[in-house]
Amino acid sequence: MIRNSLICAGLLAGGLAWMSPTFAQQPDNTGANKDNSPTADQQKMNVGDREMTQKIRKAVVADKSLSTYAHNVKIITQNGMVTLKGPVRSEEEKKTIEAKAIEVAGDASKVDDQLSVQPK
């Protein structure tokens, strides 16, 4: 009985140590966010910006020819200006997503394409 309690205590302590920030590698994208471009948490919640983001997202997700990477790009709208961020698998996917954003935004000057191509 004591032996089983010691084993359980050891497993619990090992599990907690594994979860500790000292042992687990924490995600760090501060280098990627050093420029002043918008991040997803800066998405405006006014009706116009929110609807524009939703329309672009629906168009992107509805296109089944796009990769999972492309379906998960960040779409950030602030005061009618759309920023696209994240990796896609090809230049073709990049152009497709940009075209969908321009179609919804109504003007190419309202879309900042910061997508990056990262092939498999």
C-alpha cells in the first residue's frame, strides 16, 4: 500500500514537473510580431469590420481546393483595411486568398497580403 502511494506520488510529481514552464517549451512568436502590423487580437468588433472578416473567412473555407494551412490564415480587419497573415502551401493559394479578400473588400488597396509560402 505504501509502495503504491509512493509510485502515485512520483508519477504525479513527474507529471507536474513536465507541465512546468521550466521543462515545457513555451511558444514564442515575439520575433514575428515585432513589426507594427495587426495581430488577430486586434480585430475590430464593429459591425462592418466583423462582417468583412466573416465574409472573407467563409469564402476561404468554402474553397475545398485550398490546404488546411490556407483555411487557417489570419484575417484581421481594422477600419475597412484587411490584413492577411500566415503560411500557405503555394503561390497559387496565396493569390487565391488575396483575390477573395479583394473581392470582399472591394479594392486591392484595402488588402495587405502578408501571407508566406511554406511548401511541404
